[in-house]
Amino acid sequence: MKLSCLQENLSKGLGIVGRAVATRSTLPITQNVLIATEKSRLKLAATNLEIAISCWMGAKVEEEGAITVPARLFTDFVNSLPQDTIEMALSAKTKTLELKCARFSGRINGVDAQEFPPIPSIGDGITTKIDADALRSAIAQVVFAAAAEETRPVLTGVLTEFKSNTLTLAAADGFRLAVHKAPLAKPVAERIEVIVPARALGELQRLLADQEAPVEVTINPNKSQVLFRMKDVEIVSQLIQGNFPNYNQLIPERYSTRAEVNLAEFSKAAKTASIFAREGSAIVRLHVTPSDTKKATGKIVLAARAEEIGDNIGEIDAKIEGEESKIAFNSKYLADVLGVLNTERVALETTGPSSPGVIRPIGDENYIHVVMPMFVQW
């Protein structure tokens, strides 16, 4: 293998695939990055056996070849080089990769590319397309609600449903539920439902920041893997097997109190309350009070207290429909959902202190968030 490419392109490519490099593994080769030539371009790939990321970049290829080298060492060395052309040459006998850039050079001992785990190739299956911005927004508003602990593996993933021309993402960790619907650019002929690991979608969200063209999504026939194909980048993920809870049963059908508030004011008040809440039991109390007269504005009072430290109270204006209501939330859960919304106003719907609260962005019917209450003494 003999080629040359720009340092900034190689550094960017390593940053893309580097998130799939295994940090701890019984298979040492997964801590390497694959460097290969493919159709007169340079290909980089990494996998931790759960997700695999590949990217391609322009290069001047003089001799074809492939090798794997330690990802961290290679990345740190490339990032330290000046922004100039990097020349790479592989010694087939010694498996040593030699790099030259300006007045710097280095030699890295590699491992034969044949020992690198094969990146799954998903050619057949159900394929659709979705706008990159729509997919990035959908992931951002859902993925944080997935469970972090492995006690129930299906909850560490995001239920991903393709039906006609709609993509539905749903995530729940037992304390909250987030559901987002987004339009597909290419309708599917049949309904399909799979569970994608939240981590894989988190990495995809990061990669979508630089994408403008629609993302192609392919699920293999036995529903064990999914491929997201973007411009010059592909990510393949194993799918989680199991039955996701029927999330529709978790969404309240009615409410007794609905409060509409300015999102920025609500978010600021919640963050302020969380300063005290985090020192205690992470509880933020919300007291929703309608106005005494038809012309006056109602209010929501947010309060938090940390025993032996102190407490705080914040108040925001609200347009309230229904009766007076009290409810308490985990401060982190409240801050999380308010932090991913992008409308001017938001609605909080409640039916009592022991029933789930529902948060909806006003003007956006495609998203709903349900938060379980915390039981407190009022």
C-alpha cells in the first residue's frame, strides 16, 4: 500500500470512526483501526462488534493494500502533524506502516487486515430514506430517555418503527417516555419495527451534523442489523432482540390541568431549582395555579429544597386551563426534556400528583414526553 492524503482529511476521518473503537475488549484487534484502499480512495473503519463505522476520503493511491494499526496511537500521531500532505507506505513483509509529513516521520507496527473483524455488508432488506435534519432532530428528542443500565436490555434501545411514510422513535427507561414522529423521504411497502441501541443512534446523531443529503436506512431481512448510509460515511449496528413495552399505554388520554408557558422561562426556572434539588433528593415541586380572574395570568411555582442546606422558589407566568394542580418531578428529567425542545412555548398537562405529567411542544404535534411523578409530602 502506498498513498498520500491531506492531514486534515485523515484527522477528520479518524475522529469519525474513532468512536467505534473498542476501549475494553477480549479481542485486541478491535482496538485497531483499519486502513485500506478502495476504488482509488482511502477507507477507514473501526468496530467494537456492536457498531461499526466506515468512512471514505480522497487520496492519491499508488499501490493498493490494507493494514490495521493501534487506533489511539495512530490518531494521536496524525493529529500532532502539521496541516500538510501525509505520505503512507506499507511494508508487506514487516507489516510496518511508515508515515511522512513535512519534516516529521513515524513508523507504526500493524496487524494484518485479514484478522480485522469483517464489517457487515447489508445489501438486501427493507430500505428507506429520511432527511438528515429530520432524523437528527428526532434522535435528539428521544435518545436521552433510553435506559443506561442493562437490567432490561430492550430499554437501552430505541424502538424504531417504519410505517408507510412515517418514522416513529420511542425510548423509555421506566421513569420517562419520549416519542417522536418524522416523515420518511421514501415510503416503506410494509411496516417494520426494530430496537436500535441508543448508543448507535447517539453516534449517528453526531455524524449527521455534517450531512445534507438524505440518509439511507437498510434493515437486513432477519432484523438483526441496521445500516445508515450517509455521504462518505456508513454506520452498521446490531439490533436488540426482544419486545419493547407498548408505549401507547403509558400516554395519558386526558388531563385535568393544562399549563402553557414560555419554554425559555420554564427551562431557566427548572435549571435554577435543580441547583438546590441536586444537593437533596433531586426533587422539583411544581404548583400550578390558575388566575382568580379571567383577565389575569396564571402561574407555575417551582420549588426545591435540600435539607440542612437551603431552598429556593421560582415563579413563571402561565396560561392555565383547568384546576389547580401540584406535581413533583426529578429535576434532571425535567431539565433533559426542556433542553431538547425548540419551540417558543410548551404545554404541561397533569391529572394529579400521583399521575404522569405530559410535556408537549406547542405547534409541534410530532413529539410527546411523559414523566413519572415523584411522591412527596406537600
